[in-house]
Amino acid sequence: MDNINDLKALLAIPRDIVITTHRNPDGDAIGSSLGLYHFLNKGGHTVRIISPSEYPEAFSWMPDVEKIVIYDLDPEYSKELVDRADVIFCLDFNALDRIDKLGDLIEPTKSEKVMIDHHLYPEGFADYLLSDTTASSTCELVFDFIHMLDMAAELDVQIGECLFTGIVTDTGSFRYSTSAKLYRIVADLVELGVDDYKLQDLINNSMREKHLRLLGHCLHNRMEILEEYSTGLITLTKQDYEDFDIQRGDTEGIVNFLLKIKNVKMAAFITQQPTICKISLRSKGDFSVQEIAKRHFKGGGHQNASGGFSFQSLEATVGRFKKILPEYKEKLLAS
Ligand code: 5GP
Ligand code: MN
């Protein structure tokens, strides 16, 4: 961010600030938003977080998470907050269409917009941009941002717990997107007093019985391994959503289980939603799923974790996915 000094000056006096993050927020979206929220609160600003949709129950332990305004539940109040904000932070997303109608509210406002994100190809709407696609998580970048403001002394356990959460969830508990720099940051967080064992337990061992049964169903009845393409696929129908009482966030992480098979290089999880089919893609190593999500499913994301959607039926969406595999066969087998 080459205009950091302008932003420093802007934040030198108390401001009305809105922090927003992507639809269906994950640990990094919630962790980076709350971490920045606690930091800015300490600076005397008036801060509110607006999420386009509800956050998963698994994060209900996070400090002040209940204060997040949910656009879907409170569109009028969200508009009021956006309209009076001096500064709007956009965390963990790269394009305004990732926040749906909230994006239409934000775009025309006169507020200064700050994007902090690690997704490929950030859109150009922000006045201040901190984008690093090599970063493990937006939480890592919020930590960098606080340092860039020369305010590292303000970091505390509460901020640290929030940032640690996003780092753990976006790296799959330090299995991917790690770096020496990230481990140094985490060491700093632990030194601040972050209890890494307690948080890993809260983050990774908070499933309810129904979640584990749903996972069992996916792996036993809904998994297909396409050996010829080193690809694994799990699909869920509308009926599955009813039978297992699946709520938002309940399917988080299921796609990753496919990558536990040694020869599976790409994993796809396709679910039938009320109006669309959602597709989640994951890969190992050099094979990029970003291009597939962008070209074929109106989406995008990262090299190893991307997603998109389709307006076709579940059968047609699965059919389309299988049809594109031959095109990628060579790359899949070589990676
Ligand atoms: P997930 O599979 O967990 O829903 O998403 C994984 C990643 O893919 C997200 O972090 C996000 O970067 C990207 N992603 C998921 N869905 C979409 C989508 O509909 N559009 C775009 N542009 N990116 C998506
Ligand atoms: Mn992220």
C-alpha cells in the first residue's frame, strides 16, 4: 500500500467505520473482521461489522461476534451504517459482487474504501489496497496492516485470538499456504498470550453429532472417485439438505476429505441450493482450480481453493463438471 501515510492521517482522528466481508463468512472472514474491529475500537473509532449473511455457529465463541450486523436480517440498518461511514474496510474478498446487494450500497458512497485481501485479481474500486495473493489469509494481512500503521503496540490477546483463528482455518491448521513469515507472526501471537491449543480445539473440535453423520453420509453414499482424472466428487441434493437438516456452514470442510486420498489431485463438492448449484473446488500442489471456477462456474478464488455456481440442475452441473475433465487430464496427472 503506497498511500499508507494518507490512511494513517485519515485514521488519526476518530471515524465512523464499517468493516465488511464476504457472503457465507468463514474463519478468515470473521477472524480478520473481528481482529480489525477490536484494533480500531481501541483507537477510539466507532466501528460496526456488516456481513452479507449469517456466520457459522462454530464461531459463536469469538469475542463480540454477536455484534456483527447481518445484512440479510437487517438491510435497513445496514444501509444506515454504510451511508454514514467515513471509511469502509473490505476484508477477505476481491470484488463487490462477492457481497451481493451490500456491494451496490457501498459502491456509490463517498466513504474512503480500504481493501485488505489475498485473493487473485482484486477489483479496482478501493482507494487503499493491501493485496497479497501469497499471504496465507486476510488475518495475516491485518497483522501486517497494524504493523504498517506503526501500531503493533496495540496488538493484544483479543485481537490475536481473532487473527489466529483465520490463520488456522485458511491454512487448514498449518498444512498449506504457510511460510517462515507466517510462523513468525504466529509466534508473536502466542507471545501476546494467545492460547493456541485452546483455539485449535475450539476451531477443529466443535462439530455436532449431526455434522459428523452428514460427513459419514457424504463419504459413504455421495462420493465418487474418478480415478482416470485423479479427481474426487461429492454431491448433495435438496433432499439431503432436508434429511440432514443442513444449515449454512454445516458443509464447511467436507470437500477437503477427498484430498486425503493419495492420488486425488482435485476435489469437487457440488450442492443443490434453492435457486443455484454451488460448487467448491480444492486441489493439491501446482494444479490450479481457480481457472476452472472462473471459466466454467462464474466464480474464482485461489489456486488451491476456489468456488462458483451454476443456474443449471444438479445433474447438468455435475455433467458439465465431468465434461471439462478431459481438457485438464494431462495437467492433473502431471501435477
Ligand atoms: P468455498 O469452496 O469454501 O465456498 O470457497 C473457497 C474459495 O473460493 C473462497 O475463499 C473464495 O475465494 C472462492 N469462491 C467461492 N465461491 C465463489 C464465487 O461464487 N465467486 C467467486 N469469485 N469466488 C468464489
Ligand atoms: Mn481468506
